[in-house]
Amino acid sequence: MITRIFRFVRDESGATAIEYGLIVAVLSLAIVGGVSQVGNSLEAMWNSAANTLEDLSQ
């Protein structure tokens, strides 16, 4: 029983998978933040264009 516990404690095979998972999580957050910023910029651009066209039509 004690040898199994020691073997479990020394086993590092899952550590790499966890590290890759954390890297993917951080990259996902960065991508979501970037896409959100681009979406806000596009919305502002289209609103500005719509307002300009509306002002010109009056």
C-alpha cells in the first residue's frame, strides 16, 4: 500500500497534460478578449457610418 502511494506521488505523467490545459485556457481568454475588442470597434465604426449617412439625408 505504501509503495502505491509513493508511486502515485512520484508519477508526473499528468503534469504535462495539466500544463497544456492551462496554456490553452490562457490562450482562449486572450482570443476571446481580442475578438470582443474587435467586435466593439466594428460596432462603433458602423454606428458612426450610420449616423453620418443619417445626417447627410436630412
